Amino acid sequence: MTDPIRIMGICGSYDLDSANGHMIDLVLAECKEMGAEVIVWDNKANPLPFVGEDGCWDHDNVKLYKSMADSADAFVLSSPEYHGTMSGVMKNSLDWLSFDQTTGKVFGLISTLGGQSNTTTLNHMRTVVRWIHGWVIPEQLVVSNVKNAFSDDGKILDSNLSKRLVEFSTSLFNNTQKLR
Amino acid sequence: MTDPIRIMGICGSYDLDSANGHMIDLVLAECKEMGAEVIVWDNKANPLPFVGEDGCWDHDNVKLYKSMADSADAFVLSSPEYHGTMSGVMKNSLDWLSFDQTTGKVFGLISTLGGQSNTTTLNHMRTVVRWIHGWVIPEQLVVSNVKNAFSDDGKILDSNLSKRLVEFSTSLFNNTQKLR
Amino acid sequence: MTDPIRIMGICGSYDLDSANGHMIDLVLAECKEMGAEVIVWDNKANPLPFVGEDGCWDHDNVKLYKSMADSADAFVLSSPEYHGTMSGVMKNSLDWLSFDQTTGKVFGLISTLGGQSNTTTLNHMRTVVRWIHGWVIPEQLVVSNVKNAFSDDGKILDSNLSKRLVEFSTSLFNNTQKLR
Amino acid sequence: MTDPIRIMGICGSYDLDSANGHMIDLVLAECKEMGAEVIVWDNKANPLPFVGEDGCWDHDNVKLYKSMADSADAFVLSSPEYHGTMSGVMKNSLDWLSFDQTTGKVFGLISTLGGQSNTTTLNHMRTVVRWIHGWVIPEQLVVSNVKNAFSDDGKILDSNLSKRLVEFSTSLFNNTQKLR
């Protein structure tokens, strides 16, 4: 019998208490039910420095982050779309990953938007993941009009999106096992 | 007689003492000679916070940055390519701009790479600038193998790139006047 | 007094009797009212061969097309989104243009979609136009749910899109004059 | 024992007697040696019509093409870069595929360029394949300065590219088996 797969969430909003953090929670809850171990990087509790900032190369949070990513078999990236692409927080988080943490691992991508649907952020993240030699599952999630996307108790209001979230999570879980 | 145009440099490396900071200097020196006023955001001296960080919305450096951008007619963006797109530093800097600072203004784009040439970073920055309703000049600069791109006294070694830098600067200067 | 500007439409649907052909007509009608000369490539009447097809290099329709493009100061490109990017018809039409026909000229971009809004086709066309050294105006038009976009007599039903079409046409007309 | 996997080549040059056709041959030869069945669409012998052309919807070549694609487990796409993206021939070939032929199947991507290396064509094809719900392997091949890429007897001159072609083919073969 093999080890359970471990899936790590990385959030493009600074605070996990956000729509992007919430989308990661929902996906990881599905994956956990299927048998995965799940972890999330809490950037607010342990802020990553900017690449190039004084002291960044030996920063304790960078070490912690890389060590967590080393231990993961798969990743969920969820970013707001700012100005037609992923946030600076998401890009800086990805800048701290390298081939050692990502080659051959599996990624699922999520984007939230204040207004109408678009996939530019997903397309750009897909390019980045390819660059670090990861796999991206074909399923992807877009949450448009994000301020009205959830009920007061955090449920997704759009039943089609709910269904797609389950398919997304299942694909991430199953294909990580196939590709590991 | 009209006011001289003002061009602002934004650097995707944290420190202006870098290849990207140097490329901005070279372009702005050309533009200054043609009659432009030139300014550069020094992110190391006045670090921008991450969008979403505690205290970010009223941060003095954000106000200073937006005020500088308000005063500019055109921008030069120079970013390293990290993992197939612009750096987190560049994206976070762009996240702090909005339509007020950028609509109808003119942008020139530069990308540096450690290895061989590619234009993905330029393509992604072009998408972002469109999103904030700016114009991007057709000319763009790629500096590949960036560690070997300059002489000890900071001159560009590739004479073709030198020539393109002059054309780039001239286009930025002339077309900002036309489109202002 | 200078010559009127001439604007050429290129359609990504094979037949001008289509939503994309119709969007071109609407834009060109606006531009004509402002004083532009307007022309449209009718690909159904004069089909362009595929690049590489036997006899393509000396094909009469290619000569006619290039000659029409030579005479234009600006272009309107309107393409359906097929599989996340412009149609093969649009790409083959662009393949037949070269720097001679396009350098320094101004382009406006339109995309139609069967389903919900997206800008990937516009982003990809923007990359192509940059490659052939054209300018792309920041304004762009997306027609989602295209089958329900027009009234029986061909009017745009979404008043916001109608308004944007006028702004798009005005920008194309005015900025072609500035950049010519 | 399971059936051997079947891999289909689709060429973005009109004629298979081209650098792109040759790259497909080299990859398929590797895959055949590993045990795959290999097939190639010969667009010159059986030209696909443009989408929208008179008679296209019932065209015999379209039926033949879709039937061949139906039978494939994986695809190799090789396109020249024309004006910063895939050729019209490649895009029109992809336009004729739909979810039925591609969902869950595996794709490997190749781009050839007349000049220096770039990955824009690969990035755009990656977006298209995602749209039709395919998987794209992380490995990809770029052939720059394509006129000088091969010896008189068709061997790849750049030993690094040769090595990458073997890795690419191996990944395509192995991962198609895992993901089938």
C-alpha cells in the first residue's frame, strides 16, 4: 500500500480569509474526503519576502515554504485576477518555487474575478506551471462576480460551479495518483 | 509651447542596481536627451507593500508611488523573466496602478532573461497594460544571457541591441507626444 | 489638407454574412461617418489559399489581398473564438500579411463567442499584431452569446456594447490620424 | 494485456515534406520503437477545407480526419511560428477537432522558427489543447533557425535537441499509458 498523496494550497490573496482562501478550503475538503493529506501555506501568518529583498535568501519563511512544497505531490493555486493576470502575491509565491519542488507534480488552477468571467489568469498560471515542469489538469475553475458567489455560510451559490468543483477535485486527486 | 513629456521607469528587480534597473537608465538617458523629463521608482528605498498586507491601503510609499505615476505621461517597464513571466515584484508594482494613473498613457516593455531569448514576459505585460487602458509601443527589448550582456562600464555589448534600444526610446518619446 | 484615412476589415468567419462580418460593418459604418474610407476583404468571393498550398505564392487572390492591405492605414479584425483562440480562417488571413502591409498601422480587435465572455482570442491577436509591428488600440470588443446578440434587423441588443462600439470606432479613427 | 497506444501526428505546415513533418516523423519513430502504433494526417494528400467553406460540413476529408483522431490516444502537434503564433494550417486543423476526439487524451507540442527561439506558439497551442480538455506533457520542443537544424540525411544537428526529443517521446509514450 502506498502513502496517501499530499496536496498543498497556495493562495493569491494575502489573507486566507478571502474568496481565494475559501476556494482552496473547499477543494482540499473534497480531496481529504477521498483520502488525501492536505496542507495550506498561510502567507499572512508567515509572510514570504519579495524575491531580492534584503535577507530574503536565508529567510526562515522561505525555508518553511520550500520544505512544505517539497513534501507535496500536488498543488492547488487560487488567484484573484488583477489587471488581467495573477496577483503579485501569487507570482511572488511561485517565484519562490523551483524545479526541485515542482517537476512532475500535478497542479489545479482557480481564478476569481470581481466582474465577468475570463481565463487569462488561468492561461498565464498554466504557462508558469509548465515552465517549472509541472502538470496542469485540464479542469479549471473560474469564479466570476466573486462578491456574490457564496452564501453567508460559505456555500457556492452557483450549482454548476459546485459540480465543477467536485469534478476538479476528483481529477486532481485521481490524476496525481496516476502521474506520481 | 507644450510641457515636456515625463517618463517613469518601473523595475521588476527589487533593486535598481540590477540589469533591469540599468536598462531603464539607458532608455531614460536617451529620452532625456530628446527632451523628456525622467523619473524612476526606487522600490528598495521606498518598498511597496504587497496588496492586501496589513496597513497597505494607507501606506505612504503607495501614495508616493501613485502620485509619481499620476504625473507621468509614459512608462518604461523592465522585468526579469521568472518561470516564464514577469517577476512578483513587477506584478505587485502593476497591481498598485489603476486606470487613473494609466488610461491613454504610453508604455515601453523590456524583459531580461538568464538564458535564451523569449517573449512570454513581454506578451503577459502587454496584456496587463491593455487591461489598464494603456498603449504599448510595438518596439520591445529582450536581453538574453543577461549576465554577459554588459561591459564592465555598463555598455551593451550586442550592437544590434544597442541600436534597438535607441529605436525603442525614440518610438516611446515620439509616440507619447502623438498620443498625449 | 490630408487624404482621408482608409480602414480595412478582415473577418475570421469564412462568410461576411456572419456575426463577425456584421460587427465589421457596424464599426466601418461609424468610421465612414467620421470621414474614413472603408473596405472589407470578402474571403468567400475571393478565397485566400492556405499558406503552402500548391500555387499559393502566385495566387491572384493573394495579390489582390496584399494590394488592398497595402492601401489601408488601419484594420479591424473580427474573429470567432474557436477552441480558445482565433479561427483558422483569421490566422491564415494574418499569415498572408507581412511587415510591408502592417508596420506602424493601427488595429482594432473584436472577438465573438458562442458562450460566455473571454479575451483569449483578443490577447492572441494582440500578440500577432505586435509581431507584425502594428499598433493595437486599447479599446476592444467582445460579443458573448453571439446568437442572441442582434435584433432581427441587425441592431446590437446590449446597449453597453453599442456604446463601446462607438468608442472603439472613434478611438480607431482618431488614433489612426495621430499615429499615421 | 492492453492494446498498444496509438499516436497521431498533425502538421502545421501544409506539406509533410517539411521541417515540421520531419519532426513528427522523428518523434513517432521513437514512440513506435517503444511499442506505439503511429499515424500521421497527410493534409496535402487529403486537404481539410476551411471551417465555413461551402461543402465543408460533409467533406470526406473531414470525416476521414475525425475518424483518425477518434482512434488516437495521443497527438503530436508540430507547427511553424508565423507572426508569433501557430500557422493558419495548424489552427484550421485544430478547429476540426472537438471534445469527442480529444477529451482526456495526451498531447506533445513542437514549434519551429526561422529565427531565434521563442515559446509563444507553444503557449498558444497549450491554451487550445486545454480548451478541448486534453493533457499537454510538460516537455516541449522548439527548433530555432530551422533551415540549419538538420543534416543532409535528416539528422538533428544540435545534440541537446536530439536528447530532448528522446525525453519528449518517452514522456508522451509513458504518460499516455498512465493517463489512458
